[in-house]
Amino acid sequence: MSLSDRIHSDMVAAMKERAELRLSTLRMMKAAVKNREIEQRHALDDVGVQHVLAAMIKQRQDSAAQFAAGGRPELAAKENDEIALIEAYLPRALSQAEIESGVRAAIAETGATSAKDLGKVMKAALAHFQASQQRVDGSVVSEAARRLLSSG
């Protein structure tokens, strides 16, 4: 079963269960996927759907931070609940140690020696993570690469 089909079947189940938050989140997910399919004029494969869902998580993290800073903890909590529901459809995010290990491998692979080589390291590291279908935040990879290149 494809990821899009799983989202649809879970949405039907949430309707039957009358699970409002889950249903609204699944509807947002389905709409975002459909919008991306319309933009690209073809159906998305599972990797494409995962990219859409990862972008949704990023948006909700930003919103939760804004709500928390603005003194609206109930809205921040709702955003965090939505993040948890969306993450259930994505591969497990890598830990900091796993990211650093991947960046170290990319540094060794590219022969990088200084911060000037950051672009090469980032390209190799992100390609490695994507090829193994592991979910990472590019800014976390960039931070790890900068830190390792400056200390090495």
C-alpha cells in the first residue's frame, strides 16, 4: 500500500471513529499531497509524499515556536500534536550522533579539510541520507558539518 493510500484509508477510519484532530490533520496531509501533485502534474511516489510531509512538519515546528513565543501554549500544543501525527507516516528521524557519523563519512569521502569544502560535504552527506531513505533536517546536517570542519 502506498503512503498516499495509507493516508486515505486512515482518514476514512478517523471519520468513522470521529477523531477530530486526527481527521483534520490527515485531511491537511492529503490536501498538501494533492496540491503538490497538481503543481508537478503527476502522481507522487512515496518519496515525494515524504518530502511534502517533512515540509509540513517544518511549518508546524515554526508555528509552534511562534505560538509559544506569543504566549499561546494551547495553539503550540495543537501544532505539536499535529507534528506527532504526521511523523507517524515518515521514517524515523536520525539522532545527532547518527548525523555526525554520516557527515564524518562525507568528509572522508570528499577529502574535505576546511570550511571552504562545506558545499561538497553537504552535497555528499545529503545524498547519502537520501539514498538510504533516512529523514534529516538540512540545517542540523549543515551545523554538524560546520562544527566538524572547523574542529578538524
